[in-house]
Amino acid sequence: MSSSGADDRRRPPFSGALWASGFRSFFLFGTLYGLVAMGAWFAAHSGAWTLPAAGPGPGLWHGHEMVFGFATAIICGLLLTALPSWAGVRELIGRELALLAALWMAGRAAVWLWAILPMVLVAAVDSSLLFVLAAMLAPGLLRQSDRKFLVVLPVVVALVASNLAYYAALAAGPAVDASRALDAAVGTIVVLYSLVGGFMTPVFTENALRERGLDLRVGRSRAVELAAHASAVGFAIIVAVEVPPPLAIGVALTACVAHALRLAGWRGWRVSGTPLVLGMHVGYLWLVVAFGLYAGAELGPGIAPRAWLHAVTIGAVGMMMLALMPRVALRHTGRALALHPALAAAYVAMSVAALLRLAVAIAGWGSWAIAAAAGLWAAAFAAYLAIHGPMLVRPSLPRSTARGPPRPPGTAG
């Protein structure tokens, strides 16, 4: 009879539950790091300590790490899990997944060791994850007959370019260029949001309606879809490079109207009793608000120029993450799609956090509002970690244990 120790020695490396799917490791590490990075930034912002890694300054460090540290990890987890289900590409698990996670960790370590490492090395290490991810995904995506999923590749490449532009700007000196590079990265995430969020939200809405016995379809217009995607790309361009104000206003207003029409067509009020899906609609509404804020800031002095940024990062991205991450963790570990009450409260906390940050940018509310917003953001993701963290490191349940009606064919969860 072999002992458990012998069994462990025969088990291949990186064969545990954490390396069985991309969402497990990247959701866990990304959420943990997001909480650490938010706490570190707020402590530096309030003067409690000095960031040892904040060569570019606490503000730029915060923006960079929330985009390329926290958000990038969650995006990787979503893509690595969704693309095998939706596009049929080979899932990256085991050693390949561990390599990607190691590259992400190396990037975070390089940023924290900024003071003792050459900037070119920090930039190379920090950009390696997305570069390798694109290289790993490309062969599978190129082999698929459905070409629409190929759009993931230029988005990932654009994120790499934004990160390299950030480091190049820091090396050249002007902080404003580094800030614009981070805006470009957020604009790129907006494009991905339009593509992925705009694809999944109506599908999951129809699924939720069907599970309630309602054979209803959401409204889709090819013209609106094209306008939404084109205006999202246009928005990414106008936040990345300086353009004449009339052009910037036109693009932002077009994006606001196109995405508002798109959202209205999905009829989110029909799923008000399904928080996991309703949260996706609320997140998308924040994206519409962000476009409107950008246009408003260009039209006059009443709105702070960067108010749109927190509407995207906290309101839109934060809400969509809190809607998709529990869904993915539950569905892909064999559990029923039942939202924990604490996460329903987290949805409220995230929207209030976004409103507080907008109040700081627009109405000049004080540091207490920044502290409250940071605390609510952290509480929302801490709730996710407390509820779903154990699922990420444990083996999946047998599919037969998950309650509820099955999904219709072709609608991966």
C-alpha cells in the first residue's frame, strides 16, 4: 500500500486545483494584490508611509498597479477561462498557467524593486506577461473558423504598448505623458469591455430569463453594435493622444449615445431579480456615464477632466468584475449560480465608492470621501475573496451537485 506522501511525490508539478484553470490563480492572486496595492497607495496618499517602489510618485504608481497589477490579473483569468468555452481554444493549465502567473508576480516584484533595478529591466519584466499571453493565445485563435475572437489579440498588444509607453514617458521625464499612457491602457480596457461585456451581458440576460420560464429575447441592432464598438475604439484613441476638443466631444458623445442604446436594448430591468446579471447591466451603465463625463469635461469647467476615469475603473470595471468573477467561480467549480448576500451588498458598496470618487473630482469633496471610497472598494473585493477564495483553491464539485436548470447548448457560463 502506498502512503499519501508517495502519492504526493508522484503527482506532477502544478497539477493541483489552483492550476486547473486560469480563473483560479489569477482571481486569487489578483484580488489579494488589489487589496494590498489599494492599502499601500492609501497609506502613502494619507502620509502614513512612503512607498518604497513609488519612483514615479504615489499617484502614478497607484494608477499603474491598479491597471497592470490588479485589473490585468483579473482580465487574464477571465480570458483564460472564457476563450476555451466561447472560442474553443485549448485551455492553458498546469505548467503554462504557472508560467503566466510567475510572469505576473515577477512584474509586481520588479515594480516594487523599482529603486534598485534599471528601468528598462522593470519595463521588460512587467510587460512580459501580456506579451507571452498573446503569443500563447494566438495559435489557437488563428485556427478557429469564428474570427471574431481574434480581436482579443490586438487588445492585449495595445495593453503591452500602453505599458511600454508608460515606462518610456517616465524615462523621458514628463509625468503627464506617463499619465496619458495609463489613460490609454484604461481606454484599451474600455474596448475590451465593449467587446466582452457587450457579448456576455445579453447572452446571460437571455439565459436568466429562460431559466425563469420566459422565452424573451434582448434587443440587438447591428448598426448599434457597430457604432458601439467603433466609438469605443475612438474613445481609446482620444484618451491616448491629444486631439482637437470638438473631435473629442463628438467621439465621447457618440460613444455615450451608442452604448446607451445598446444597454437599453438589453432590457436589464427584466433581470432585476437576478443580481449576478443585473450587476453586469449596472456596470455597463457606469460605462455610459463615463463617456458622458468625458464629453462634459470637454464642454466646460463644471466637470473635472479626469472624472471619467473613476467612472470606468471603479464603476464599470469594478461592477463587471464583481458580476463575472462570482459567476465564473461558481459555474466552473460545479456550484449553482446563487449570489451570496454579502456580494449583493458589495455591488452597492462598489457603486457608492464610484459616486464618492466622482464627488471628489466634481464637487471637491475632501479626503474623507477618498478614504470612504477606498474602504468600500476594498470591502467589496474582500467579500469576494472571503466567499469565493476557498473555491479557487479546492477541487471542483461534481457537476451533478450543482442545482438549477442546465444552460442551453452553446451558452457557456
